[in-house]
Amino acid sequence: MVNISILLLEDAEEAMGMGDLDIAGIERVGQEIARRFSDVGKALRILEQHGWKWASGSRDVYLSKDISNEAAMAELKCFDIPHYLFADFLRVDDTGKPM
């Protein structure tokens, strides 16, 4: 059984926590959050179609499937999904592409 988390707001919390954002900065963070949530939705649709189970928490989405870590890595790499969402699980390069 493999379990993976997608962090929903970590980058936004970090940016907002710095305390030096102006209005344009807040708008930029909002756009980044919207893009990330859209990407998460796209990924969940595809993963669900391939047997992944998921649940959302207040700050994360939790995914699981009864396969090995190696099989999960191979599966995630072949799907047309934003791989940066799984950067903590997949080894990705600076552009977010799996290595």
C-alpha cells in the first residue's frame, strides 16, 4: 500500500507568512493557489480513474493505492498530470518533470 500527500497551501502560507506582500503580491499568491487547486482537480480525476483512493484534509489531499512505491512512481510518471504536485514522492528536476 502506498500513501502520498499533496500539499495544498504550503507555498502560499510561506509567501503570506513573510509579511512583506503588497496588493499585487497577494493577487499573485491567489492566482498560484487557483492554478494549484485546478491542477490538483485534474490529477485527482485521472488518478481516481486508475484506482487511486483519495480524501481531502484542511491543508492536504491524501492518496492511496494498494501497490508498491516503485509501481506508484512508474504509474504517476506515465500519467498526463502536473508532476510538481508529487515532488515529495517523485524525484523531479527543476522544471517539475520526473527524472
